[in-house]
Amino acid sequence: MPGKFSFHDHISCDVLVVGAGGAGLRCVTEILEHRPDTNILVVTKVSHPQKSHTGTAQGGLAAVDPDDPIDSPIYHMFDTWKGSDCTADQNVVQRIVESAWDEILWLERRGMFYTRNEEGKLAKRTFGGHSIRFGEASAFRAVFESDRTGKGILDTMWGEAVKKGVKFYNQHLLTELLFNHGACVGAVLFDHKKGRFISVAAKMCVLSTGGSGQVFRVTTNCRHNTGDGLGVILQHGLPVMDPEAVQFHPTGVVGPGILASEALRGEGGILRNKNLEPYMEKYAPKMKDLAPRDVVSRANELEIREGRGVLNPDHNIEHVWIDLRHLSDYVHDVKLKEISTFFKKFVNIDPKTQLAPVRPSNHYHMGGIPTTLHGEVQDINLNVIPGLYAIGECACASFHGFNRLATNSILELITMGKIVGQTVLTNLKQTLPSNEPASEKGEYTFDKFSRYLNAQGKHNVDRIKSDLRSTMSDKVGVFRDEKGLTSALDTIHELQEAAQNIRLECKSLTMNQELAQRWELDNLLTVSLVIAQSALERRESRGAHTREDYPEREDAFNYHTLAQISPEGNVVFSQRPINMDIFESGADYADKFGYISRKY
Amino acid sequence: MMVCKILKTRRSGMGLVDITLNIRRYDPDQDRTWWQKYQVSVGEIMRFVDVLRTINTELDSSLAWNSSCEHGQCGTCAILVNKSPVLACELLVERAINRFNTTNFTLEPLSIAPVLRDLVVDLEQAYSRVHEAQPYIIQPAPLREDETYSTLFPRNQEAFLEATRCINCFCCAQACLSSHHSFIGPNASMASIVRLMDPRETACEERLKLLYSDRGLYRCHTSRACSFVCPKEIDVAHFLALAKQGQFAHSHCSDKG
């Protein structure tokens, strides 16, 4: 049995950034470009920043080109607002959309390999829900790097971080935040590789820990997206916002649920059922296959439910088809290169000549840690917590409301990353009171890890995780109702109990995968709990949150959910109003930004 | 090395196949290496990462292995299967049976960096060679006055686009006949060659200093093993050959090669 734990090291820095994907690294580069001597500690759970989940984003990056004679930022704002099912915060939407193109140029100058057109300019393509003139026609608004746009962003970003001499703390877990008089003053890290605990005193902490897709069995998310940032926030009694707002991507490759980008439909791919009918025109007469993801995911699931799905013999899973056979070889071989190989490698299908099997797969968490427009983390009373910031998928400002549009996520990463970098720079200029962490620091983490290593019982991490993920996929997925959600909550509570009796086979602290996954499991359980409970509480349908027992959007629910966990372990709710700045501005087209009905 | 008892799953049924994995294990606490056999009944269309997860769930939760995206876009899960470097997330059981013509597989960690535990190697150390190759634009070419970004034609990019797909899985470095102690490796070299071919880079001499150093390209024996094993099917050797000849088409750097 392990003895009492202690800190191997105490580190001080100006800024601690936890998570080295697109958002975290954009923040880091912004700070270092303006204040090169800033002492920044960049921590990631993965083996190297290049292994972050940003690298798997495929399709594109939305940004209105100021030289585009047809498109306009106001259209992008409208599409985002409508796509969010009128739940995005309009101040955030305006800020991100208006600063988008600068970020495209920033990346290009630092070496991103955007796909070009024949004139040598940035090529663009169209995605679901993006339109010109308020829904009149599809907008060609997304720049891209083949179908590996996220990889292009991530490679550019970690390259810049290396260039600026950033030292990465890879394979470190953020187990605890440290506070003093309500301000965040540092964190406790667990160095997974060497099995050591480290305390960090930081003037500012930025959380950019990514998504939580691993709470679902079928997901496009990487193995490390276990909602760790949300887990840490919740463990400190702080709230998460709109946790019930979870996106299911319409086209996951059948079986493992690997992402098959919306670019497939942007380039002309057509969804078909077992009778080969192009059914999207039934569900979205105007935008058809390019309707937003929540609409298409529901359509795919309904086709399957009503008997028009196809059974995949290998996985014994029903699915629909995406038809790419009519696309040119150039599109297959260059513009959709990676996805074409996925179909070949994982389902043995050549999409040039064969229909490709797809089904909705968990994809993105619109909800997250509530922040202001500047990325400052808020408590349940909407007071800003000094020294604590959140960006990227773990955060919720909220740019996406209850349904995110394609190509808006990596846009959010880089714009909000920059904005938080600027906020941090401004705040670093102020003379800060010396915030020494309270003396009991680390006790929470030590106690937790000691319980993990000493627990006895018959349970094992992977089995509980597998039960949890199946429950979430089956009962808290595309379609939800009170019966299913209640039953899911019962299961989550049982699994939380069972997790106390997990006996770890490996008792070492050093590179103990089982120990790290045990810690992740607690995050998965906590995040699942708030997702399911919030989904039960929201008795309406809004964006990706579809309640079959409450199929309409209700004005009474025109607010953001705030959910936190009480010391007794119950989920406690509050609300944050939806920001309507554009609507209230009285400017041109402001009237389009009310609580409009959503038809595509 | 010692061999432990064989652990077996008890399932059987339709679409399942029995395979045996002999996995090289390493315990850093006791600095102990041993082989452990696992017999598992798994779906033919399962990936090797799924098989490893099955072992964790049903047989042995202590077995450590690394992965992240699990669809061939991050390169974290590279291991040796029957001595061949592969991505565990891309290798389907049925393909492995066909490829190696057996249902017995030995799994080992890559040898390009120290083993941390079982199949997990210290990628941070492996990456230090990529960082050394400066995977970014060192000195960007100035823009023309009428430009807000570099005008680049598809034909300018064509020559090196494939090389930008590299995910640093280190399969090529593993397969390379040169030792990673004396050669920075195929993927690290390629990270620099991409920028030599990128018209936006001007710091060519700085790049060539490393590539033409005694840890650079002349360590390459042109075995083409890198191209042969690349999971992204990048012709890595082609880029190394171009660099050896100083042919960085369409770039500032061609004449300086």
C-alpha cells in the first residue's frame, strides 16, 4: 500500500494553461507574442500537444472574407443564432464572427497549409446551416485544409509554441485548483508519467481541457476527452452551463463512430435510406442535406427507427447511407482524402463506387464552464472568479447555444484563445496581491488518489466505464424522454456507488494507466450526472436537446442552465439569461435576432 | 524474461475469432520485462485498440497501452505487431490474420524511445528530434503590398502536400535502418523538408545545416522502409531523396540546395 503522498515539486509561474489543443495554444502564442518573457506552464494530458483532439477536426473553419462580395458577417451571426436554436449569447457571436478573418490570416502567416483555388487564393466550401441573406442560399464561407483542417491548425499552433520555446508538461493531469479568498491561485498536477504530484502557484489559470465525448459509447471523440475540466470545476462546487446541450454528428462511420465530416455533404454527398431515397428533402425542404446537424441527426435516427435503415452485418448496427459515388476523383482523392481512407480502412468500402454506411455519433459538447465574453469563469451567481479562465470545448461563453454549426468550433477555439490571451495580458499588468494558496493544498488530491489505490472490491474501471457509456448512448442520446433519463440517472448513481469498490490491479504511481483512468472515470460519472439531470430538468426541445415527451421549444426555457453539485452530491440548478445584444441594439437586421422559429 | 500464465476470455459466438496475443510487458517499478499471453475471442472487424480494451475489461486491467484519436489521425498508438510497426487503431483483426497469415500475434512497444510501461513509450523523447527540426516557418517571406496572405497556387503546394499529412507516429523511424541515436529520423527530416519546399519559408540555410549535418540525411541508406511502413502511405523516402539532391521545387530554397 502506498504511504502518505507529498509534493515532488513546487513551481511558480505567471500563467498555467491546462490543455494544449487549439484553444490553449492560441492563448499561449497570443501571450508570448506580446509579452515574450511571460513565464507560462503548458500542461497536457496527452503524450504531446500534436496528439490533442483538435487535430481530428476535418471539414473547415468558418470566417467571412472581407473581400467576398456576397457574404457578410451579419449573415454568419444570424446563421449561428438560428443554428443555436436562439440560445447563443449574441455579444459572443458578434465578437467571434467579427474577429474571424484576422485569425485565418494569423494562421496562414504562421504556416497553415490552407487549400487554395486556381487563383492561388484560399478555397472555400459550404456547410450545413451557413447561408447568405438570412437563409436564402448556401454560403461558401469555410476555408479548409483538405479534410484535415484541425490538424492544420494544431500543427501550426504547436509549431509556433515550440518556436517560442514553450516547454510542455506532457502526460500531466489537473487534479485540483487552488483558491485563496475566492481567487484561483494555482493548481495541483499529477505527473502521470513519473508518478509525482506537483503544486503550481500561478497568477492566472486557463482551462482548455477539451470535450467530454467519452461519456458516450459511440463518439467521434478521442480516448482522452473525458470531461476533466468540467469534473474539476464541479468538484470545487462551481457550475457548468447547458450541460444537456450535446451534439450528435449525423454521419459517424458505422461501428466505431469515427467522424465522417460534414464536408462530405458540403461537397455534394447525399444521405439515402435503404430504398436509396434522398430523404433529407422531407425534413428540411430548402437546405436538405445541408441542414444543421441536430436536424440531420434526428432525420437519420427517424429513418432507421421507421424501418428504412440498413443492417450492417459486421457490427450488427442499423445505419443509413451517404452517397459519394457521383463526386469527382479530385474531390475523393484530394479534398476528402482522409475520410476516403477511413471508409476503406474501417469498413472496407470504396466511396468512389460504393455507398458508405453512417449513423449519428456523439460529437461535441456545446455546454461547458460558464464564462464571460472574455473567457472569465463565473460562479453560480455569475460573479467572475479572479484568476480563472476557460476556453475551447470545455468552456461555454456561449457561441453555440444548443446546437453548434459545422466549422464554428475550431473558429471558436482560435478566436476565444486569442481573446483570453489578451484578457490575461491585461490582467497581468495589474499588480496582483500575492495570492499564496491556502495551506491545506493537495490534501483533496492526495486523499482521492489514496482512496483509488486502497479501494477493495470486485469492480473494474473499464467495465463501469463501459456500462456508463452504453447507458448514456442509449438513454441520453439524440432522443430523450423522462422515463429514459430517470432510468439513466438511477444507473449513474449505482455506478457511482460501484466505483467506490474498484480494486486497481496496478498499485504503482508511475505510468499507471489504470490509475489515470480511475481518475477519469470520476470525471465521466460526474459529467454524465449533470448532463442527464439537466436534460431531465429541461422539459422542452431545443437544438440538439430533443425531448420526445416535450417536442416543442418553450419560451419559458429561454435561458442557459447552470448546474452545480452540492456538498451532499445533488445537482443544483440556476439560470443565466441569454444575451440579446444584437436584437436590442436596434441596428440593421436586429429584428432577425429575436426568438425566431427554426425552419430549414 | 519470464512467461506468465495465459489469460483467456470466455466468450464465443458468431463473427468472433480466437486470437492469441503475446505481449511484451515492462514494469518500471521493478525494472522487469516479461512476456504475457492473452487468448481472446474478438470480433473480426475489431481494431487492435478494441482488442487491447477487451483485455483491460475482461482479463487484465493493468496492461498499459497508448492511444488518442483512434482513427489514424494522431499517431499515438503505434506498436510492433509481429515485428511490423503499425497503428493499433487501424489494424483490424481480420486484416491482421490475412496479413500475417496467423492468429498468433506478438505485440511490442516501439524501440525509438524508452519504454515507460508495457506498450507505452516516451513519445516526448521521440518528439525532441522533431522539435530540433523546427516544425514551423522560421522566417516567413514578406508579403507583396497587395496581399494580406501569400498567394499560393495548387501546383506550388502539390509537390509537398503529402508530406504535410505526417502525424509523427514514428513508424518510419522504427523501420529505418539507421539508428535513431545517429539519425534524427525520417519524420523529423520530413518536417524540415516540408518547410524547405514551402514558398513562404526563407530560412533555408538554417534548415540545411541540420539536414546536411552528421545526424542528417546522409545517415539515410535509401532502404525505403519508411515509405513502406507509413500508415498514411506517404512516400517519405521520396522527400528524403529530394532533399539529398537539394531539389526543393518552387521554393526560395532550391538554388541554395
